[in-house]
Amino acid sequence: MLRYQASLPSLPVPSLSSTLSKYIETVQPLLTPAELEHTKTIAKEFLSSPIAATLQKRLEQRAERVGDNWLSDWWNDVAYMGYRDPVVVFVSYFYVHVQDRMRTTGSSRAAALIKAMLPFRHLVERYASSS
């Protein structure tokens, strides 16, 4: 599955202004208008602060030191390995279990999910052993 990994470009460190812009966009639906304005003010102050510049420089140095993906270790440790809640439900938001009227017990639903996943597992194992 990672056959072309080496040919992919390195993950860039986004600019701080881009990160803060995306942050504001993300929190906007969760905040009142007053809270949003306060958050924008704080973000703007942070953007021009010396600590922001220092932290951004550290990320860029990490990217140079680590190489192809400066975020992967943190992502794996924080989002998956260190996360104590069910990962599929709370981290992989795209994964949704639709109500199944034919399989109403946990064991029958689990069996159906496993049965559906086995062909994919077979493809992964077959591909991995042929590489």
C-alpha cells in the first residue's frame, strides 16, 4: 500500500496565518457573534506575537529534521495511540454506522461488519505480499 510513498512530496508546514484562518472558520459555527469576535481578536494578537513566530520556526525546523512528514508521529500518537475513546466513532468522523433493521444485536452487527471487512483485508494482504 505504500509503494509510491517515497515519490510523494513532503508535507509542508502551513503558514501560521493559514492555520489561524482555518481555525476561525472551524470554530465559527460553535461560537456566538461576540465570542467569534473575541476569538478573532485573540488570534490576530497571537499571529503578531513573538511566541507565534518562535513556535512556527520550531515547526519548520522539525519539518527539516524529520523529513517527509513532520506531523505523522504526533498524529499517530495523539489521535490514535494516545486516544482513550473509541477511535472509529470519535476520530474517523467519515465512518458512520447506519441503523440496520436486519441486525439488531451487537453480535450480529459486529459479524456483518467483519464479514464486509474481510475482502478488503484479503486485498491488502495479497498486495503487501506481492510487493
